[in-house]
Amino acid sequence: MSRSPSLPERPHLDLDPDMSPEERLEALRDHFEEVVEVNQKLEEQLEVAHDRREELTDEVDSLERENRTLKSSSLYVATAEEVTDDGIIIKQHGNNQEVLTENTAAVTEDLEAGDRVAIDDSFGIQAVLDPETDARAQAMQIDQSPAVTYDDIGGLEEQTQEVVETVEDPLSDPKQFDAVGIEPPSGVLLHGPPGTGKTMLARAVANETDATFIRMAGSELVQKFIGEGAKLVRDLFELASEHEPAVIFIDEIDAIASKRTESKTSGDAEVQRTMMQLLSEMDGFEDRGNIRIIAATNRFDMLDRAILRPGRFDRLIEVPEPDLEGRTRILEIHTDDMNLADAVDLEGIAAETEGFTGAELASLATEAGMFAIRDSRAEVTMADFNNALEKVREEDDTSGTPIAFA
């Protein structure tokens, strides 16, 4: 234990009666300086003592809380099933035991049926808990908009216009739909070969709109334990409802929305349960307000018919491989920041890349740049693009068009 610092010696003033007035004044000045010095030391010690007292107070409070925690029993999570005049019917999580407990006004004044509560060993309600939301659903919310705009997407002008009409317009100007007397489309499904720009369209929506953007992959909804996938779907749509207006993007939706079979394995059954929950949530879109859904898949043939009907996805937009004009525009976008030689003919390159997707054209431009770097040049020439195209074709294992979706 640390000891308290010793107090400074108290100064004393002894005046000789035989002193002259000047000597007495000088003695008083010296005594005053000693008193000021002692006072300063005492103030410093007092400040240190106050700081030490605060530290000890915090330590005592922490120990008291820890002591109370050790003495108290654990609390259990339950759900208030029904609030009646006779009490509250609660169901404890884990064993689904239903118990009628007393209504404590101090804790349950604002309690409603369906709220989560903390109960003790005697089933007394000790606290009302916040609504449960899966942390994985919270993590899927995008806080910052992706740096992708519609101008970064080439060859998909018609598809972009349909996405804007289906997703953005109902959120930004819903009155125009009321004026016409129609319900806005509830969702859009983008389908087509891999690399054609489906995900980029969704990212552009996230950038262009002020709505909350929630992204998830279909495979993320396939969980190990029974009911977890359906619960995650429920939490995602609740998250969207809490942050209206919102856009939900489901990538690779075929992972959970494929055609149902007669398989009786537990894994397939869980996937079908998750899909049933997704269908149920999508049917509620008319009452959900400003929430829109975008989904993408490259296996349109695998999707269950139930998810394709109007009311769930009102627009099925095919995102095909780009044509000559589209490929030229895509090459212009991906070479905009590149130092190209004057002899580079992007339209000629586009004519040589029939069957290429947008992702493959972006890869082609990057590969051409790598050939320039290999030769220690800052300028990309037509020969670099020819070499890149030749390399891509050599790496193709299929007999059809290079790397393209056959």
C-alpha cells in the first residue's frame, strides 16, 4: 500500500524587537515567499489526492459491480407471447416452455406481445431487450456507395433504362405511378451469361440512389442448422423495413431458388425452407413501402417457376453478350485511363472479339497493358492488344468463342 506524502514543514516568523523597519519588512517578505511555496506544494498534493480518490472510486465501483454479478443468478432470454390483465405469458428460448408470470409495471410498462425479455430463475421479467437482428444481416448493409455509375456500363443502355424505371423511379418519384393509376414493379431479375454486367448494374443502382443498399449472395442464405436460413431472410427484410427506402440485391439467386425436387435429404429440405421464406417475404412487397428487390443469376433455366411469377419479379431482364457497338463502348470505358497509341483501333478490336463479355473485354485491356509494361513502355500499342487477344485465345479450353459463355 502506498503511503501518503509527508506535509511540508510549516513556516514560522520570528521578529526581533530590535530590527529596523527595513529589516522587519524584508523578513516579512521572506516569510510570505515561504508561505506561498508551502501553499503551492499543498495544492499539488491535494490535486494528486483528488486524482487518486477518483481512481479508487472507479475501482470500488468496478469491484461492487463484479461482486453483484457474482452474487446474482444468470438471466435467460424469452419472448412475451401474450400480455393479459392476469399476467404475461412468456416462452423461454431453448426449451419453448410457456409460463404465466406477474406483470411488473416498473419493467413491463411498454411491453408488447412479441418483445424479447430477460427473465430470472423465478421467471420474473427483469428487462425488455432490443429486437433481435442477425449480425450477418447488419453486415450486409452497404454504408458507402460503390464507385460505379451507369456511364461505366457499356452496351446495356436498354437494360439500364429498365432497371432505372423499375428500381429508381418508384423510390424517387412514386407520385407518377399514382397519377397513372398503376402499382410500381416490385422487383427485377437480371439473367444472362457470366461477366455481362449484371452485378455492375446493381452496384450502379447503389451509387445512384439514396436508398439503403443491402447485398447478399444466394449461397450465404444456405445455413447448416434448420431454420437459420429462413431467419436470416426474415432479418434482412426487417433491416430493409427499418431503413426505408431500401434496395435488396440477391446475387446468384439460383443457389436458393432452383427448381424443387422430390429429394428428401436434410440439406435440400433446408434450402427449400429458405426459399419458401424468401417467397413469403417477396409477396409482402405491396405493403412494405419503399423497398425494391434486384436479383441476378446466370442459370435462368434452373429457377423455380414460383419465384418468376408477377408480383415477385415483375420484370425479367436479359443481359446478353454485347454486340459490336456494345463491345466498342466497353473497350472505350476500360481504356479511358490508358495511354493508347494513335494507331490503336478499338472498333477493330471489338470486331475481333465476338462472343466476349464485358468482364472478358476488361481483362483483355488489362492484359494489353501488361504486355506494354513487360517491354518497359508507358504507351499501349495495337500490337499489345493483338498479343493479348492471342494469349486469351490460347488459354481457352473450349472449342467455341474465347472464354465466353457457351
